[in-house]
Amino acid sequence: GIQVEQSPPDLILQEGANSTLRCNFSDSVNNLQWFHQNPWGQLINLFYIPSGTKQNGRLSATTVATERYSLLYISSSQTTDSGVYFCAVEASYNNNDMRFGAGTRLTVKP
Amino acid sequence: DVKVTQSSRYLVKRTGEKVFLECVQDMDHENMFWYRQDPGLGLRLIYFSYDVKMKEKGDIPEGYSVSREKKERFSLILESASTNQTSMYLCASSPQGRRETQYFGPGTRLLVL
């Protein structure tokens, strides 16, 4: 099946710093999403972005489908941004199989 | 707001016990999913359902079964719990044909002793 790799696995930032999280995938996709899991375990969908660029406040995401990667940008980070960020993809050849990466654990220090 | 609830936040069971994890969603979604989350592995799909009484295997269905008798409820069953099923279990739902809007429950941390 499709492989999903996220980097870095862990990231520690000072409040106010910017960061970029990366998601590489091994095949063409028709669905790519970024999720944030807060320290209490709740997963929230951030972006649905199989291609192109989207922005939502301090967060933005870009997917370059032809090169099989997606980037999540966090600007002016806040302590509430802490948690685990997951990338999840659905391969074009298998609509029933959404694969999650292992996640990037972000810690934002005050 | 979409609400996906799971019956327990924490559960402790013994090896060999039958375990039921319940998930309920209140938005009339057709699709429901069960994942398990383990450190370093992300989320892995166990089973999903596109309609009442319908189910499809995900990546790791072994040792699990599911039941969907009503549209709003999707149950995950561990017939005979084992220690390697200690994990965080997450339920999700989404509208028909709109997998991009998957909503997750708060999760159940299961410990099998």
C-alpha cells in the first residue's frame, strides 16, 4: 500500500517561532488531510488538501501532488499549537484505504 | 457541531475478556471508522462501514469484529482481548462521499492486562 512519511518526528519551538512540517507519500493520491491531535487526544481536521495551497489563520498547507509531498506551515506558534500533527492520504488506486503517517510531535514552549 | 462520542475514555480489561467499544455520532453520517493509534505508527484502520449492516476490513482487522445495527452507532468488538491490543482506539464518521470531512471521537485508551 501507499507509504506515508512525516518529518521531523519531534519538534520543539519557542513561542512565536515559525515551523514547517513535511509529509512525503509514495503514490498518487486523491485525498490528503492534515490533522492536529491535542494533548488530550482529540483529533481535529486542519486541511483537506490533495493539491494546491490553503490558508487558515496562522496555518497554511501546500501539496505538490506531482512531487508527492505536502507541507504544513505554522507561523507565530503558540503553546496551544502543541500536540501531534498527522498527515493522512488516500491513494488514487484505493479509495477505501486512508493511511496515516507516524506524526510530528510539536512542543511549543512559552 | 458534529459530535462523535465514545463510551469510555479509559478501560482496563483482562486477557481473554470480550470487550465492546461503542461509538455514536449525531450527524446522520453514512460512514464510520475504527482506528487504533500506537506510538510511532500513527493511526491504522481496523474496520469501516458505509451503511447500516455493512462493514469492510481495514489494515488490521485480525482479532476484531464490528457491528452496525443502527446508522448512528458503530461498535468495535474484541472477542478475546490480548495484551497486544492495548492501545488508543479512535472512532470517526464522515458524510457519504466526503471522506475529507472525517470527524473523530475523543478516543478510548484500552489497557489489557
